[in-house]
Amino acid sequence: MPIVTVQVTREGTTPDRSSISVEEKAAIIKGVSQVLLDVLNKPLESTYVVIEEVDLDNWGWGGLPTAQYRKLRAAAKP
């Protein structure tokens, strides 16, 4: 029985949203489950998909918190 954890940032896909939608989560679950069926022949009913949303202030890259890194990148664009 596979268990797959998918981490996504807790941000919306548009500026007015602060998380992914129920429909988007359902699509992730369906797609990941289908990949395991196609690649490993794991039945859909035995595959568990866990979605974890990570708050913006709990991740970063480039050695900086995400919001700070994005501000630097935005300021550097011509």
C-alpha cells in the first residue's frame, strides 16, 4: 500500500486566494494515484495520498524566507 505525501505551499493560484481549492486537491489525489497505477501497477483503492499545505513563512530558498526572497527578485527585475 503506497502512501504519497505531496507538499504544496499555502498560497492560492490567484492573488485573491490563500490556499489551493478542494477541486485542485482532488485533482492532485487523482493524478498521483493514477501515476502509481500506471507505473507501479498499484490499485487506486490501495493508494493513499496526503496533501500537506506549508505556510508561506515556513519555507524559503536562496538562504532567505520566501517573502523576502521574492521581494529581492522583484526589485532586481528591469
